Amino acid sequence: MTAEEKKVRKGEAKMIIAYHYVQMLRNLGGMPWIDHAYKPEDDVRMSRMTIEETVEKICGLIDEAAGMLPWGVNAADDGRMTAAGALALKSRLLLFAASLFSIMISRIEMEKRRICVLYGMGISQIPVGRML
């Protein structure tokens, strides 16, 4: 195996790890970051990172992997990880993270924004409804 092939395989391994971290983030939220193997006698108690910290770590791992992977592959290597796939995973991760933080806007604030949009559209009778 050449040095270039080793580099690509390491990038693929990092992408597999990043993919699984993305899935865990979607289902569990922030989690501990494990970046090395632990021995049975090691103390493995660690705190969970925040969602922001977890997203930053995963993005860093994806960026590392993208630097090791080719942009595209030929037909013989079809199905292997590529830098394009890595950046696609990163975009999905960042879109997911952005949607998490946009939920934090209060419902009252959303109702105010809706009223402003309707007013700006020239609708004279604005159905305000119940303010939450």
C-alpha cells in the first residue's frame, strides 16, 4: 500500500467516525468526545459537551478527512468516501445545527414577526389570533 493510499484510507476512517457522530448528535444531542482507545483500567467518566462544542469537533474531523480524500473517484472505486461527500455531510450537519438554534426563538417573537410580514404585504385585516 502506497503512502497516498494510506492517507486516503485514514480519511475514509475519519469520515466513518464523523458520520456516526452526526447520527449520535441527531439522536442524543451533545456527547463526550472519544478520540483514542481506552484501557479497562482507565477512568472513562467524562462530561457531555454542549451541542455547539460537538458540532465544532465533528466539523473539524470532517475538514481533516476532506483534506485527505480525493474530490471524486473513478468507476472502480465507486462508493468510496470522497472530499465532496465529506463536505456534503458537513453541510447537512450545519443545517441540522442551525435548525436546532432557530427553535430557540420564542413563540411570541415568531407571532410578532408574522404580523410584521403580513403588515408589510399590505394586508389590512391581520388575524392576530391568540398571543402565546
